[in-house]
Amino acid sequence: MKGNKLKFNGYKIAAVIISVALCVTIIFSVKNIITLHNENSQLKEQNQELEDERDNLELELENVDTMEFIEEEARRQLKLANPDEILFILPEEKSEETDE
């Protein structure tokens, strides 16, 4: 009789150990799935932002090739003017700081 109880207890212990191992494996798998899902969402968001930036840069590139843009940049950056224009260059405003 005692031998049967030991065998039966051994099977119970083995079943408990296997059950615990399965539970731990399932918990880690679920945690991994949640982590991967969050990472996937972040990457999709980042991808959308990069696609929007690319679209904006493509639009800007189209505008850069126009004569109006080139003329405006020449006026703004190089301080150039057409021959029939008078260019006034004013000093840049300095913020007044009081020494206290």
C-alpha cells in the first residue's frame, strides 16, 4: 500500500511541477507578446512621422526649384536686389538688458 501512495504522490508532484512550469512559460510569453505589441505600435507611429516628414521635404523640394523661391532666398540671405530697386539694410534690433 505504501508503495502505491508514494507513486501516486510522485505523479502529483510531477503534475504540479509541470503545471507551474507551463504557467511560468505562459506568463513570460504573454509579457513578451505585450512588449512586442507596444514596440510595434511605437514603430508604426515613428514610421508615420517619418513618412509625413518625407512628404513635407518632397513638397519643399518642388518649391525650391521655382524662380520665386530662388529670388526670395537671394533677397533674404544675400541681401540682393533687382537693378531698379533700392535696398535698405537696417541694423538688427538688440534686446536691451539692464545690468543690475
